[in-house]
Amino acid sequence: LLADTAEDVVYSGPYHKFFADDTKVVYVRDDNYWGQDASMWGKLPAPKYLAHTIFKDNAAGSVAFAQGEVDVSQQFNSNIQVLWLNYGLPISTYLPDPPYNIGASLPTAFYNLKSYGLDQVAVRKAIAIAVDYDTIIANAMTNQSATFEQVPRSLMNPTPGEQALYDHDAVKDLQWAGNDIQGAKKLLDDAGIVDTDGDGWREYNGKKLSYVATCPNGWSDWQAAIEVVAAAGKKIGIDITTNFPEWSVYQTVVTKSDAPLPAGYDIFMMWSDGAGPTQPWGRIRHLLSSEFVGIANNWNGNWGQYSNPRVDELIKAIPAETDPDKVKEMYTELVKIYLTDVPSFTLMYRPQSFHAVNESVWTGFPHQGDGTNPPVPPLDLTDGWSIAGLYNLRLVAP
């Protein structure tokens, strides 16, 4: 199966493969596309070709985007507002002001629950409440995320629909906005996890708490976030260093859930589900369900291998429940458990897809209030209804 390049795959959309190698993938428009019939679109999408360039890292992609070599950028571009405010480039985002795009997913720091001391809730929560999330959002995300003061943490993304699905008042005493160094120290002190030998680092049952926090190399916003996590550890007497393996290595390690994670993966970042018709249930299942523990090739979630029978029971019950009030009660209980047990913790809110456009060549891209009906979402003109945006594009210089 892996040797089959699928050159004969059946497709029904307006584009098909034209060229592909390690540097780019190019699609070409099918000018016989059935959707140009008057009963459908009535025309073909504007671009003849769709080309996806594969960049070495975010920095290389950002340079190409600023130079007009990329029309639609899905990657994280640091301080993107500088491109139009300081340099006057014809670049914009879906929203004109921070966070510039619609928050939908929750990049998350997972704990390896089999690492020494991380089986202790006090250690996990102390690290989580000590992290300076405002610094992550301001520096790592360059304000391309809502803050946890604006959208208090739960299991939900910032969209109004998801935020309405749990009782905010019932969990507010469990939520934290971060940088609570004194609270974290007290939590550890009360648990008897203290520095007994005067070296500045706390011990649990006589053994120093020392961890490695990690994420893939080249994922600049994640790397910056992980550095902030490590800094939080130092402030509360827990030794956390960082390491950034290549993605080719990283993805083979964290997705192997049929064995304990190896050394060097004590705290590690992975994604969570974005928006969709099964959310937030699907995201919660992927973050917390024990069904993924023991899977050799686990691309689903719960990579820290958390297990809680009550969580599994609630996840199983929600899809069959039709009473909105009972559904809200169950989601609220799940949020309480998550914020109490802290098997992982969200570091930022992230768009479903970063969506920034350079109008040097094409114009007419989707943006908030563009008048499209139904609105074309900021999904880079490649996913779902966002493809409709391809029909609205016009050349700047025809």
C-alpha cells in the first residue's frame, strides 16, 4: 500500500495532481469540471494552478510570504501585523485586530504520567499554574491567541457555541490564568515536595524532580512556548530543560502508546481537535479517553496515557444524550475532572488554520464581513466551504 502512489485515484473536485516532489505539490484545474454547470457554480475557480511549497521551517515560509512568493499562508507568521503596519505590504488576516484569526484548537502540553513524580497531581498542577501564559501569547504567539483571562481554560475552544456548553461558575475556582509562582510553591510545600538538600531543586521521596520538555524542532511558536514552561519550573524549584528533536523522530515516539515513553519526553506538546460537527466531544475524547492507551500507532490523542473510568463513562454517554441540560452537566463534570487531575494543559488558543494573505497577485480573499453568504471561512481556500473562495479571486493586474 505504501508503494502505491495513487496516480489513478478517482477525484470529483475542480483540481487534480499536476506535479509533486519534496519541494512542492502542484494541482492543475480541470477545465471540464462538472461543477461549472449553471446548476452549480456556473463557472470554474479562478486560479489555473494551486501550488503548495514545502518550506524548511516557519522562518523560510515567512520570508517567502513577505516577498510575495506565497499568496495564502497557513503557517504561523510571527508578528504578522508588522508586515502591513511597518512595511506597508498588501498582507492581511481574516480578523483585522488581535488575535487575527478565529481560535479553534488548543495546543497542549502533555505529561508523561509514568515519569518520576509526574504521577503526583501536585507536581503536575504546580507546573501548570506557574507557567506564564501571557508571555507565551505575547511572545510565542505574538498575540495571535486570546488570553486565559479573556477565555478561561476548560476543554472548550473560544467559540461562543462551545463556551456555552459548560457551567463557567461551577469551575471558576479550578481555573488558572498562570504565573502563580507562590500558589505553585504552596501546592508543592503542602504536598511535602520540598528541597531537602539545599541544592535549589525539590525532591519527591528523596529523588530530585528533573524533566525534559520537548516539541518538534522548527515549530517556532511551540518551541518558544516550551521554553516558557521550562522557565516556570526553575521558578518553583523543578528542573526542566528543553530539547527539540526533528519531527521525523518526534512523531514516531509520541504516537507509540503501547509502551512507556522514553527518556526525554516528560512534558511534550501535541495538538488537539479544532472546530467541527463532533466538537467539543471529539476533542475531549482525544485528550482524555483511555481507549488510546496501548495502541502502537496512536495518532488520536491522550499521548500521556491518562486513564479515568469516570471520564470514559462520560465520553461514552454524551453522544446518546438528547437533553441539553444533561449534556451541559456532563461537559461541566469533564472540565472539573480535567482541571483537577491536570493530565495535560493548554498553552494557547490557536486558529483552526492560520490564514494570512498577500494580495500582490490575487485579491478577493475571505475576511470578516466580506459579504459572502454563507460566509467563506478562513481555511486557506483548500478545506471544506473555504474552497468557495477560489471562485471569488481576481487578479490584481489582469
